[in-house]
Amino acid sequence: MRDREYSAFMLLNAPGFGAKSIHYIYANLKRLGLNINELFEQSLTQLSNYFPEIGKGKFSRADLSSLQSLDSNSLYTSYQKLKDENVHIIGLDDERYPRSVIERLGENAPPVLFCKGYLPLLNSDSISIVGSRDVSDFAILLTKRIANRLADSGYNVTSGFAKGVDTSAHIGALESNGTTTMVLSYGFNHLSIKKDIKEFNWERNTLFISQFMPYEKFSGQNAMIRNKLVCALAKAVIVISSGPERDSSGKMSGTFDAGLTALKYQIPLFVLNPSLLTPTPKGNIDLINIGGISLSNGNELVEYLSKLSNTLIEAPKATIQIVAEPQPVYQSEKDDIKDKVLNVFNGRALSINEIIEQTHLNWTVQKLSAYLKKLDEIEVVKKGRSNFYKRKSSQIQTRLFA
């Protein structure tokens, strides 16, 4: 007997049927009180009456007769292979399909999600972490600490399973015995579990998701499409490090595009304070300027997420206010200046001019120099005749996203 997952798989493989036409099929089935299994039990005349727009206009490529001429034997073999690998096929009418994805992406939501792992994570409280593939060791450290903090607070950590920031986010969640969702930019036939992931209890604490057919390989375009799903699954998005919107060759930054997606769909967007990283990521600066919330330490993150949770409970449609008008975290200008100064240090000794440039303080060299010497967290390092300033290593460990 055909089950719901197999029917969803059949519809996805019908020639000419794309995301929008499949959305139309599901919408009409719901209106008619039919389910996806019953779709394949209808005559061509009934199908034409139920779905009059198919074959016309924006659905001109779809042909209802193809639903009755599918190679069921071949399809079932492919389907059974996925099931043997414990891959679930979740269509738009499946109660397990994440509601946030349908609400945000509408008819652009993937018509089917291929999933493997702990399925309840599809509708869990998730925070997405995104960032560049090639980042510094310090950025990797911060990513893991943020993921640690999120996991400890009960959030599921979602990312794109790419090298760099994505993999570090997944590992950070697993290090804290938390859960993580890995959104793929290719089909399940090409999935290989990373060695770093295998070291943890990943089979119980993870969920793999792909919106692509099992045979599809990685491509830059697929990665961009994947990023929209990464955002749509989350209650908030955190950008660790982003290049500019477009590089010198005109290529779009996937991380920056993910930030734009979060803002477009009114998903709270947190952006790591660019002064924490060297070199300073220009994309972070630009995303903050257009609505992202600058994030400097773990206390900020916890406070904002607490506000987010309260806002979701009290006024579900008002979450954009957190992005547009974030409340100040610090209670005094003095504390604000201290944190701004301390957060520019990433383990490297800085000159007084570098500190002024990165903190954007309108202070003289003499004033800042005197201020730094009063801070217990800072030590003076001599380089020739010049004074450089460095954050004590023990302070870095406890302050940044501890």
C-alpha cells in the first residue's frame, strides 16, 4: 500500500512539476478534503476538474497525465533505497513539516524535505549560525562558544554543514550535549559524515535535512538556496563573519545573503561585533548598518534571546521590534566603554592607535592610555620604545561568550 511519504516522492518526480505547481496541488487537495495518497487514485478527468490551472500560465510545464504515467517500479526502488538509509520524505501536508518554513517562505518553501535523524528538531526552538568557510582560529573558537551557550540554554543549533563556521557551530552544540540541525546543499546520496562529528553522540542529537533530490551534487547556487532554509528554520540568525555583499569579481557572499534573508523575513539577526575579528569583516559592518544587532559577548546573547522568547509568547507578530529597536544592554556609559575596549582584543597586542580606531572612541591617545593602565584585564607589552596593550589570556577565556 502506498504511504504518504512515497506519494510525496512520486509527486516530486512527476515531469514538469516544480515547487509552485506542487504547492498548488497540495492547496487544492486540502480544499477538496483529499490527501496526497488519493491524488494518484483519480482519473484524468477528475484531476482536470480538481486542478484546472495545471498546464496553463505559470503551471504550463506541468502535465496532469504525467501523474498516471510515472515509472512506479523504478521510483519505488529509489524510494526504498532512501528508506533503507533511514531517510524520511516529508511533504507539505505532513504535520512534521516545519511550520516556520511554510509561514516564511510561502510557495517558495521546499515541496519536500528529505530528513535523517531526530525528526522532532524540525519544529524545535532553533537558532541558526552562519559564516564564512575560511575564518581564523579565533572565529572558530567564538563560534563554538556561542553554540555551547545556545545548547546550554536549550536551543537547537542550525547551520549548513560546510567547513569553517558551519561545522564549528555543529560541533559546539554537540560538545555541550546539545542538538544540532545540519542543512545540506546537496542530495543524500553525497552525504559523508565528517570525522569531527563522528566523535560525538551525533546519531541521537542531530538532524540532517536536504531539499534537493538525492542525486543532486553541491553547487554554489544550491548553497545559496540552502541558506534560505537555514534562516527559515530559526527563531534568530547569528552571523559570525561575512564578506562584503559582493566581492571584487561580483560574486555574492552566501553569508551576507543569509543575513539579508533574515532581515527580509523579519527574523532577528545578530552579527558578531566586527572589532572582535582580525581582519575586520566588512560584511559584518554592513549588516549591522542595515538592521543587524551587534553582538559582543555571551551576556548580550542570553539577554536578547530572553527578550525574544518573551516577545514570541506575548506578541508573536512583534519580533521585528527586537531587530529594529534593540534595548541597550549596559546600564551605564562607563560599563559600555569598558566592554567596547575589552572586546577589541583577540589575543594580539594592539597599539594605542589601533584601539582608538577599532573602538571608535573620540579620545586622545593620552586619555585612552591612562584609562587602559587602570584596567586589571589589560597588560602593557613593550615593543622597542613603544607601549602595546594586550588582554590577559585568562580574561579572554572568561569574558568572550563564556
